[in-house]
Amino acid sequence: MGDETIKVATATAAALAMAVPVEAQDRPSVAPKNMQAIAPALAGYTDRVLFGDVWGRPELAPRDRSIVTLSVLIATGKTAQMTGHLGRGLDNGIKPSEVAGMVTQLAFYTGWPNAVSALNEVEKVFAERHVDLTTLAAVPPATAPLPASDPARAATVNRTLAPIAPKLAQLTNDVVFADLWRRTDLSPRDRSLVTIVALSAGGDGDQLAFHVQRGLENGLTQPQIVEALTHLAFYAGWPKANAAIGVAGKVFAKKEVAAMSDVQVIRPGQEPKSGAADYFTGSVSVASPFKGTGDARLGGATVTFQPGAHTNWHTHPLGQLLIVTAGHGWVQVDGEAAKPIATGDTVFISPGVKHWHGAARDTAMTHVAVSEAQDGTSVTWLEPVADDLYNKL
């Protein structure tokens, strides 16, 4: 090995050492011995990233991280990994009664066989820790409150599921939600966390959006859900985590829209910016933009054209409304003579009609422009207006 190669190798090793905190370098590895021997890179990720970073992130409490991990292991039938993580979970504050509640919840959402297999491992850990099983014998009545949205959920089940599978609909409403979800061995928040994780780990996206929304209603926060799915990536895999984040993101976006006021007041001069040179000739400013929420397609802004400034030719798929608030200018449809417009005028251009509009050569003009989007597009920009055409006005 040449001197230069030795220098590079030494520098690389030093850089890697500096990337790991000193205390992490001195800490004994938590990776299994066979991992250290056969897949040392994986052992490094285990020590440095999973346990040295992710498990210590404050965005999710250690108890919640244990709930996430155990839920994945039970939901995916990976009971061989449960012993260590169940012990860690108990140390992190999960109560034995809550472990029983998790297994029961997951029986409904991932199947009885997964729950029964998990109980074999739970029994061993409880025996080693001398957990008094008699404390688990008393089953409290199901009294936890359901969210205010539950009647709407039940109505959806009755409308969509009951006509096809009436017994499944009855079990869904009476057993799963009216009983299981009201049990007090898990808090509603924790029950939602367990369910969201199980559905994410199983790739059950059809049900996930509903349960993310219910989780928010039950007290989970958006950052906690995001962090739980980040943690899940290490135990269920990156594809499952990415897919779940995609579903959750849509729920968060709808929640933000729903939280907006039904009435928006747009003040003059808000968020001013210059009109793009690709779409306008001359000095143009665009301010006070607005856009409909939810399914609304309406949007627009206040546009001010300095003397001589105007748009390119363009079209709108659903037409455009202009309300002139100051000055005077022109609007022209392709193939027709230009029409003068002034303060107080209202102008409507029909859908798909090629046109341009702007200020007169000697006077500024301001108008409010309003249009609707079709398939996400509200305008199609075309070529600039020829100078000789505008200068003749």
C-alpha cells in the first residue's frame, strides 16, 4: 500500500470517528454478536443510527417508541425479536395491563394468529419479571369515550358495508368500536398509536387515513405521528414508512384546510411581487393573491400595470373576470379590435379565448383578476404581444 493510500485511509477513519460522538465510541455495541461478525456495517448502523440517534430523539417519548416497536413486531409476526423489546418497553413505562391491551387491539387489526404468537413471548417475559398475572384477570368495563366523529363513522359503515356484509358491519360497530375502542386498558391516544403503526407496517393504506384522523382526535399530535412513522422505518422498512407518511400528509393537509376560516379577508398590497418577465411586458406588480380552499377552484390577485405594461397573449380554461379598480387600459381578443377599459369596468373573457390586457401607454391601470382552475391549471401563457400591434393603440 502506497503512502498516499495510507494517508487517505487514515483520514477516512478519522472522519468516521469524528462523526460518532465520543461517548458512542466508548459505549459497548448493542448489536448481536453474529451481526457484528457477519454484517459489521449493519452493526454500525444499529449502534450509531438506530440506538445512538433515533431511539434518543425527544420528538417521541421512549415509552411511545417501545409501543411503536412492539406493535410492528406483533403486527408482522416477528415474535423472535419481542423478548428484548418487551423488556425495554416495560422499563420505559409500559404497564403489563397495557401490553395485554396492545395484543388484544392487534388481534383485531392484524389477526388472531399474530396475537396468540405474541402472547407466548409475553408469557416468558412476564414470568422472568415475576409479573402478577392475577392483576390482569379483572377486565374493566368498556367506558372510554369515543370521539365526536364516531356517529359519522358508524353511518358510513351502515351505508357502505352493511348492504353487502351485514354481520361484518354489526361486528365493526358493536364489537370493534363500541367495545374494543372503549376499553380502558389502553388510553384512546395509545390505542390510536398502536393501530396507526400496525396498519402502516402492514401496508394497509385504505384504512390508515381514517385512523390518522382519529389519532389526532384522540390526542396524538402531528409531530408525534410523523416521528412514530420515522421510527417505524427501521422496524417495518423504508417503503412502508414512506407510504404511510404519504397518507398521513394528505390527512394533515385536509386538517389545515378545515381549520381555515370560511371567510378570507385579503387586504390591499399583501405579498407584493413583480410580474414575471416571461409573461408580461413592462413594469407589473402582483399583490393580494387569493385561492379557494377545499374543493374550490377560484383564485386570483390584484395586478397593477405601469404605463405601457401589459400581459402576453394567454388563455384561461374556464374564463377570466377582470374588475378595473384604477386607471385605464386595453383588452384585446385575438382577431378582434382592442377595447378600452377604465375604472369601474368589469370584463369577462370566455373560456379558451386567446387575449391580452394591460395599461394604456400614458396611464397606469390596476385590476383584480379572477379565474378558476381546471385540472390544476388556471392559465396558459403564450407569446408576447407584438410591439407594432400595441403601439398602434
